[in-house]
Amino acid sequence: MGRGRPILLSLMPNDFQSVEVLGGEEEVSLLEILDHVLNYGVVIHGTLVISLAGVDLVYLGLNVVLASVETALNSLQSDPQMQMKELKK
Amino acid sequence: MSRPLAYCGFHHRAQIAVPATGVNAQPVQLISSGGLGVLWSEVEWPFVPDQMQRNALEFHEVVRHVFNQAAVIPFRLLSVFDDRQALEAFVAENEGRFLCDLERLKSFVQMECVVYPAPRPAQGQEQTGSSSGKAYLEKKAVAMRSSEGFAQAVRDAVAHLGHEVRVREGKNGTRIFVLVERGRESDFRQAVSVLPLPEHLSRRISGPWPAAEFLSDQVKAPQISGEKTAGQKIAGAK
């Protein structure tokens, strides 16, 4: 798994339809979940030292994708249809 | 090959229910050390790219299951260890730090508000001249000042219920993290959702989440002693 297979590409249109302006509701979107499970919490320092050709490439790849996830989160709330078309390209 | 995948740490008590299965329907197992419980599963590693989304949701479900009952310290999804012994050694080594953070955060959840520039109007609707570099930079500067102002407004609005507030500036906006007493999430939403939003900005409110942003640095990024020895290192995708 590397940078060529970002998570975002595996998301299906239906997933994005669940991302909507929440207006304070308790609903949690899929992209928020992906952002949190990958970007928040305990991270192990040793990875960078030990797995240069393996996990690190995966991990860095995912972090690159996460920037896109955040962008998608922000944009989707205002114009889900337009963003969905872009993400499906 | 299979590897231990760590989900989260929590103050282990008998009344906390643990989910039966986690990522890839693998049994969720518990390592307990001095009052600290850490949930983990033996998973095939590396993950299959096409199943990453499902893996992430399954991972989240395990963490959420415990978080609904008590404070947790979540691991990031890719926290995979070489073997059970490496995970056990990690838990034993970090038990004190984890328990200290869990005690400090036991009554709190993390609420968030992200403020970001509202999408630009579609092509052809933009005002004349707004596409120049100077106009863009000016607009960006205004948006940044507005974000900072709104972040301060959030701080003020949640001062009565926010135990701690942290603000992070990102490429795509400002993320405001607030440590809120468990059970007062709706108060947070109410306080933040009624704040007037500066022009050209949008907001997104979410939570409750585990208080990952408020973990101590030593817990957030623990050092692993002897990290190049077989028993301690983190697994690689080979």
C-alpha cells in the first residue's frame, strides 16, 4: 500500500451523501471518523526509525490523504454535489 | 502475516463492557497492567487498501464502544506492534503515564469546531478583479483575521463549560478543541452554533470525541526504549 492508493478513493458516493451540514446535530460523518482514527491519538515514534521502506511510506501516504480529507470535509458541507463529482474523478 | 493492532487504553474496571470483535471481525483482546487496560486484535498486516475504509470504521467502533462508558486514550489506526510481547512491554512501560492522563481526563470529552473559508462562488460569479493575486492574498488575510476573531469568540462563549481550549491553525481553516464535561456536549453545541459567523467563513461542529488533543506529550508520542530490539519495535509493512 502506498501513496497511489489513498483512502479517499475507496469511499463510495453514498458515504459522501452522509456528510451534510449538521447544524449542531450529533451525527458524525464518515470523513470526520477517518480523520480522527488516523490523525488523533497515540502515535508511536519508533515507526519512523524502523520501517523506512514499509509502514512509514504507508503512514506518510495516509497523512497526505488526510489533508485532502479535511479539505473535503470543509467543502462538502457547502456543496456536496459538486465535491462528489470531483472526488469521483 | 498477523500483528497486534492496539485500539485504545482505558482505566480497566470490571463493569466496562468490551466489544467482542474489532477490525476484520477479529476478537478484541485485553491486556491489563496495573489498572490500565489496552484493547487490541491480531490482524493481518498490512491492511488491504480497498478495505481501509471498513477497517477504519471497525477500529472506530471499538474505541467508541469503550468511550461511551469511560474516558479512553485512542491509538491511531496504524499502531501495529511486532508481536504480543512488544505490545505488553509497551503497556507496562507506559502504564503510569496513561493512567495519569486517564485520571486527569476521566470526566471530559473533546468537542470541536472547525472554521474554514466558505467556498468561493462558481466561475463567472466572482466580482471583477477578485481573481488577482493581490486580491487573493488580501482576502486570505481577512479570512485569517476573521478566523482568529471567531476562535476568541468561541473561547469566550464556552468559558463557563470549557475546561480547556486549544486552537490549531491548519491549511484549510482553524480547528478549535474544547475539553467539555461529559454530559454537557449539547451546551457546547448551543453556545457555539449561535455565535455570529464572520462573512466568508463556515463552521463545522463535531463531538464528543475522546480527548486526544489534550493528552500529555509523553502519552501522545511515547518513546519506546530499545526501539531497535526485536521485542520493542513497531511492525513494518513488508
